[in-house]
Amino acid sequence: MSRRWIVAAWAGLVVCAALVAVHARYLTDLSAFLPAHPTPMQRLLVDQLRTGPGSRLLLIALEGADPAARARISAAMARRLREDREFESVGNGEQLTAERDREFLFDHRYLLSEAVTPEHFSTAGLAAAIKDTISDLASPEGLALEPLVTHDPTGEMLRIVDRLSATRAPATRDGVWTSSDGARTLLVAETSAAGSDTDAQQHALEAIREAFAAAVRAAKDPETRAIRLLLSGPGKFAVESRARIEHAVVRLSIASSAIVVVILLAVYRSFRALILGLLPVATGAVAGIAAVALGFGAVHGITLGFGITLIGEAVDYSIYFFIQSRHEAPPSGALDPLPWERRLWPTLRLGMLTSVCGFATLLPSGFPGLAQLGAYSISGLAAAAAVTRFVLPQLLPGNFAIHDLAPAGARAASLIGTVRRAGPAVLWTAALVLACGSLLVLALARAGLWSRELSSLSPIPPSAQRLDAELRKDLGAPDSLDMVVVSGSTLEAVLRGAESAARALEPLIGEKVIGGFDSPANYLPSLAVQGARRASLPDPAALRRSLEDATRGLALDADRLGPFLSDVEAARHAPLITEHDLAGTSLGSGLRALTLSTSGRWDALLPLYAAGKSPSDLARVRAALAAQPGDARLLDLKQESDALYGAYLRDAMRLSLAGLSAIVVLLVLALRSAGRALRVLAPLVLAVLVVAAALALCQVHLTILHLVGMLLIVAIGSNYALFFDRRSGGESGSTLASLGVANLCTAMAFGLLSFSGVPVLEALGTTVAPGALLALIFSSLLTPAQARTIGSPAMDAHA
Amino acid sequence: MKPLLAALSLLLVAAAAAAGSDSGELDAVMRLLAAHRHGRVDFVEQHFMPVLRHPVESYGVMTYQAPDRLEKRTVEPVPETLVADGNVLSIERKGRTRVIELSAHPSILPFIESLRATLAGDLGALEQVFKVDFSGTVARWTLDLAPRDARVARIATHVRIEGAGDDLLRVEILAADGSRSLTTLRKSP
């Protein structure tokens, strides 16, 4: 192929890839670290995290100043936010919906009260219920019921209110919700848009901040200026993570580009070389994005963040090429070296292939984020290597020259030589001691070595997670994460299932196995149950007869109970309640919070409250559910999410081992010697051990990302080890110089990730940056010196 | 005109003197009550309600601990414990405890505060919630309390407390809906 054709083909491919990249869809939500193929229980977990009703809740807390001032701000904010159509509801403890709720409950009391059975309306049932109501009237709680007694002598209203208020509510102070220690005033806003709609969540957060600022302005009270606004919730996390990821990606791209440009300028001392040197990197980046866009349909923003690391390795290729091909420049000489593609390319290709092996293990990962990182890196590295091999030589001008680095390399070589003079036996013993020391540290720290929690992968900083947990506790959310789940194809089906599960759970409360539970059927009974209740209401004549018998001798006279008779008669002909009737009541919020519907599938959630301090005996709950017909399942969220994480960790370990084996096989094949492959790998394994031990000493809990980082140390470090292994006489100085520069670029690019503010990126950065550096040092010291050139500048001078 | 004016001013002086003596008696009662730091009485409460043929009766024990803790333990017909401590009211009934803020529930306030502020001998606190009208003597006195807050008055229109020295004898509360509760107190044996 002629030179012109090669360049034209390359330019055409780059333009195509760039077009794909420009038109790609970019995702900045958190789904990069949510599993792609969950089990049904995990799907529920993920749905809940992503779009579930919980995902639409924004938690608002006010701190500072005195409680009364905070209560005023809370009321003013709630008033303003309730007007805003971005919010489905805003709760702050004020008795606002109470009026409408009371009206709704009262109007539908015979459909909502679980006491309504045919026996309840028999003479004996009525007598017992009325006697109970009369004694209730003397209590302060009965006071509010007195005006209703002629309508509701059987006390259904009190029964419904009792059951609904059995679920925990936050403490109240000055008429609004506060934390139990009184230090925070709390509000909960339910957004109309799903939690995964990050733009809408951002609007909602801005609306809350504006409402706060307006309330403080309007208060005209200097005291209120001391109040601080705290926000939490999935929407807040999504918006913040997006901002953080976007910010990090932009900042990292600029910073690492700048650093690489500076390093390359310092090394090449030539703008032309700089431009040429950046070509493989730029091509790799564009190819990587295009490959991910084509392969996955959409590109996760965080992939671009990871992709920065590509620069580190791709830049290596052009550095090797320029610095080492420089030695071809002498037009004539006794030692006419082989052309670079025969001499260096095989080593570079092998290094590239080991890296690809490392990254390829990420492809089957359950996390879209990691799989994309794998695809991005493989295609990027392949493209960068191909451009270095085929395009750069075509573009190289005849009079191309860069600064000679051999003297610098020679100085480094003499330094290494000084150390190596200690002899391989001493060095290998030192390495062995270091390895054993690291293993000892790891063994001692093994209990807390691996992070066991899914949340450790979350891009949300731990401080924000802590605040969220505190606010949820303040708001009286269930203290345990256990819940019973009923799935079905319609809302009615899951409500029936929830009622059936409730029959199984009810006795467990008495036995103190569980403290209680909530159920969507508390807010909306199934149509079947409502129908049965309606059918058990007697006709007017029968009711009148029973009532006269029942009230004989009681303080309440049957003659005064005309309103009761007409209300029951109206209820016998009233339509059953559907979910639409609950609009605008707190029952509607309750129902929505405990049901999930995704693509024709419904789930009813029944959170369990622990009895006392000890966790619930889940085996007994499971047994009780199994004895009841229906397919109610117990979901232990904590266990489930940790199991999910455990599965990922095992997966990642398996994949890492597979990657390591692939690299070993590749090296053995390429080097045609198991012993040589082992010698190439030993310094890299040592680097991994030392880094892992150092992380353990720093009390870092290792996550999947650290594991991936360790794999990358081997993948990237194998480049160095291979070059030391392949080193031949004349080029030791320049080999060392190019390795040094390449290593600098890699360490810088990964090092920058450590400052990204995104935990998963930081984990990768803190592992790979020191690991790459150590891999170079260990390789330089431990790789057997075949040509014995290092440390003998005299031989270098021959070149 | 002069004799009339003189007569009028005499009347005014007499009225002022009468008022002065009344407020003197009130202060004396309040001082007595304030000196009484702790008390325990049996109570019988009768609720008269227009819808009921005969009153609902309940009885139990009431204890007071200065400055602001009042406990009302009903024994019959339905066991119930009410504890007002500062601004917090807890109601335990049928195995369930509810805790509410008094200031957020103006409808319950008159039933608690009338009794508690009187037992504390805290006229200031009493006058914050009610217009206070005193009659009688230290030996046998009556406090007529009319709620100041319209929200409170919508529930209870009038509270009358009768006492002798530092003992409370009867508390009568008239509700806006025409019902009435009458609590008779007797020192626990």
C-alpha cells in the first residue's frame, strides 16, 4: 500500500469515528455502577434505586438558629413548594392534608375499616362496638370524635386512624417535623418526575433552594440568617454525581493533556514531534468512544473519565517510536540497526497485547461502566498502536530530529547499575523479603481488607451517604431493611397478595417476632376486600332492628342514630375506591411509596419494623409466609445488596485471574520460555503486592476497582518488563529514557484520577499510579541483564 | 351636679377597693397553691353529652409535681394514662402511646393548662391562656376561666375551678358543642 493510501485510509477512519462519537448518546447518571443483568430480587433493588418511589423523595433539613425560627421557614418553604407542579407532595408535619384525609377516611370508612364484617353488624357486634365508642368519648382522643358519634357509633374512624398512625412518624416540634434531638427541622418533597430524570431533579433542587432563600428573605428576622439548608436523596445524588463526573472528566482531560504536552515538549524539544506524538493518542481516544458508542448504544460519562488513563499508555507508543527510532537516523555506520518495525514493534505489539488481555477481562463485567472501560481501552490501544506502527512512519519527515535523551538515560542506567552491582542474589532476596512482608501485611489485614458493601462502589461520597442515613433515621424510616415483596401483573393482584401476606405477618407481631409492618393495602384495600366489606353492610330495615336491640340499656339512644343508618345505606351503593380516588390525600403518597410498577409488572412492598432492638427472626417470617398461599417473598435488602456485591467481587476476581492467566500464556508463547515469562512477571506481581499492602496499611478497604487497578498494573507494567527483557546492547540508554518518560505519563494520568473526587476513579488512580512506578523500578532492578550493558556507559558510547 | 359626681367617685373608689380585695384574695390563693409542690388526688369524671342518655363516668388518680408535670391515670372504664410534662403530652391507651405537643394542639390545651397552671399557682401562665375571674375567699374560692384564643374557645367555652385553700375540689369544663365534663377531686387516702 502506498504511503498516501495509508494516510488517507487513516484520516477517513478517524473522521468516521469522530462522527460516531459526536452523535453518541452520553449518560451521566449513576447506572454505570448498577448491574446490567440482575436477578429478579436484584432487579427490584435496582428499580427502587433508579425509578422507584423512594427515588423521587428529596429530604430537606434545616439546621441552626432556634426551632421556632426553623419552623417558620419550614412552613413558608412548604407553602411555596406545594404550589410548584414539580412536586407531587411536600410534607413537613403540618396538619394540612389532615382535613382532606379526614374527610376521605370518613366518607369511605366502611370500605377502609378492617372491622367491617357481617358479624360486626349483628346485634352483639353492634352492642360491643357502641359500648367501646362510648367509653372512648371520655378520652381526650375521643373528644374530636364526639360530633361524629351519631354517624359513626361503631368507631370505624378511630380504628382507621389508629391503624394508619401505627407506622412511625417523625417527632414534631413547633408543629413541624424535627429530628429526635431537635437539632434539625425536616421536610420531605416528592418530585413528580422519576429519580432517574436528572434534569428534572436538578430543577426540583433549585426550586427548593429558591424557596429556602425566599423564605429567609421574607422572614426579615436576623435569626433566620443562621439557618442552613441541607439536602439529600437519590435525586440530589444523581445531580451531584453528574456534576462531579462531568466536572472531573473535563478537568482530568484538560489537566492530563496539559501534563502530557509539557512532558513531551520537554522530551522532544520539537513542536512537530509533539503533534505527531499526539496523533496515536487522539486517534485512540476517538476510536475508543466510537467503539463504545457502537457497542453499547450509549457512552457513560464516567467511561471518558477512565479513558484518560488511555493517554498514559497510548502516549508510550509514540515515545518508544520516536526515541528509539532516532537511532535509525545515522545514515551510515558500522552497526546498521534493523528497521524499527522489525526491532521494536514486536515488543511494543506484545506489550499492547498484554494490556488488551488485561482490559478484555473487563468486557464480561456485570457493570456497564467497567465493560465500557474495557471496550474503550482495547479499541483505543489497538488504534493507537496501529497508528504508531503504520501511520507515523509515513508522516515522519526526512529531516526529523528530536532531542537526544540517551545521556539522560545513561545517567539513569548508571544509577540502576549501582544498585544492581549488589548482585542478583541480594536483589532477589530483597524482593522476596518485600513480597513476604507485603503478604504478611495483607494476611494481618485480611478481615477488613475487602469492602463488603455495595455502597463502596457508589460514586456518592461517604459523607453524603452518612447525612442521608441520618436524615432517614430522623424521619422515622424503618430501622431495618427487611421487607416482604409481592409481585403480580396488576395492582389489584399485588394488593390481594399484600393482604394475604398481612394475614401471615399479623400473628408475628403478637409473638414479638416483628414489631410491625406497613402495607400498601393499608392505604388502598384490594377491590375484593372492599367488595366483601360492602357486601357485609346490612339493609336499612335489618340494621334498624339490630341497632334497637343493641342499644338497649346503653347510653346512646338508637333514635339519635339516624345519620348512621343513612350513611350505611349510602355506603352499600357507593362505588369501590380505586387508586385515582386517593389523589391529593396522604393515602395516595402512602400507596405510591409502597408500590412499584415497571413495564406491566407490579410489586407491593411491606417494610417490616423490628420488635425492640434485636433484628427480626427472618426464618420465622419466611416460614409464616410460606404457610400462606400466594408468592410473598422476604427481601432482606442489606443481605441482598451485599450478596450482589459479593457476587461482583467473586466475578471480578475470577475475571482478573483469567486476565492474568491470559497474560501469562501470551508471554510464554511470545518469549518461548516459561522461565523468562516468569522473570518478566515477577517484578509486576511484586509491585501489585506492595501496592495492595500499602493500601491495607492506609486502612483503605479494597473494592472491585482496586482489583481492576491491580490487573492494570500487570498489563501496563508488562510493557516495561518486556523492554528490559528485550534490551540489547546499543540502546539501553534510550530504552531507559523512553521507559522513564512513558512511565511518567502513565503515573501522571492515573495520579490525576486520585484527585477526581469520584470514589471509583480515585480507587483506580491510587492503585495504578504507584503500581506503574514500582513496576518500572522493580523491572529495571530484577530483570536479568542479558547483555550486561547496564552500568557500563562505555558500551553505550558505541551507539 | 356636684353631689352626683361625688357619689360617682365614691362608687368608683368602692369598686376599686372591692377589686383590690378580690385580687388580694386571688394572690393569697395562688401563693398557697404555689407553696404546694406535690399533690395526689382521686378523681371522678363525668362526661355529659347531648347525644348520650346518661353521663359517661370514669375515675382514677391524678398527681401533680411542680412546676409543670401533671399525670392523670384513669383506671375505669378504659385504663388510660395522660402525662403532661412541659409542652409534651403523652397519652397511653389500649397499649399504644401517642406523644404530642401541647402548643400544636389548642383543642387539648384548656383541659391541661387550666388545671396545671392553677396547681402551680402561676397566675401569669393562667392569664396567658384565659381571662381569669376570681370570686369567693381563700377558704372557698371559684376561678372562672374564659379562653383568650379563638381556636381554644371553639372547643371549650368555659372552665370553672372550685377550691378551698390549696385544695382543688371541682373542675367543670363546658364544651362548645354543648357537652360538659365535671371532675370531682378528693385527697387520696
